[in-house]
Amino acid sequence: PTCKAAAQDFETNVSKIPNEIQIIKVDYDTESELKETYSITTQHTFVAIDSQGNEISRWIGGGFDELTEELDVAEKG
């Protein structure tokens, strides 16, 4: 339910997401390599990465508001 709510929130606000941001939805149950790479231990984990694949921010749960907050923090970081 948490992931479905987040997906709906992102879809509702897609026009507000900056063009340079790409959101990729990944199946937690099948993407073992990505889980290992980014040390993902729970389904509703979000990871912001740069163009080289380096982690710049991580958070658990939420939707569009948390996305923009985390990106603002990472940008100022």
C-alpha cells in the first residue's frame, strides 16, 4: 500500500518534477543486484543517485513532498 500511494502521488505530480530528474520504479522482489548495490533492506526505500550511480540521498517511504525535500537537501548538501 505504501508503494502504491507513492506511485500515485508521483503520477499526480509528474509535471512538477524537474526535467533533469528521472524516477525509476524497481521491483523489490526481483532486483537483488540493485538491492545489494544500494543496501536496500525494505521495500519502500527511495534512493537518489547522480549520473554516475553514486548515492546522494536515501529515505524510507513518502511521496512527492519527500522527493522534493530530499532533492533540495542533496542539492544544498
